[in-house]
Amino acid sequence: MAASGRVITCGALIMMAVFLSFVVNPNPFVKMIGLGLAVAIALDATVARMILVPATMALLGRANWWLPGWLDR
């Protein structure tokens, strides 16, 4: 989390800035798409990548890195 937190946050901020730039377009459909994508990126970066992934990795422990024998060849 400490190593990848900055990268995830910076990538999400860049993508949100790009999608929010669509809001200045006069077309209402493009505005809705841009705002929706920016909100989706914000939710994905905070809820999924900063909360759910580390929590499930902590709960699963060594099972995170389990690999089937047939795939390990």
C-alpha cells in the first residue's frame, strides 16, 4: 500500500482531469459521459483499490499467492 498508493492516486487524478475536461463541451451527452467517468475513476481508486484490495489481501493471507499445480509448470 505504501509503495503503490502514490502511483494509484496520481494515475486516478490524471484520468479524472482528462475526463473532467469533457465537461466544458457544449454537448450535454459528452458532459454526462465525462462526469460519469470521472466519478467512476474516483470511486474505483478509493473504494476498490485503496480499501477492498488491501482488506481482502489481509483476510486471505497466503491464499493470495496460491497457484494451481497444473499452472505452476
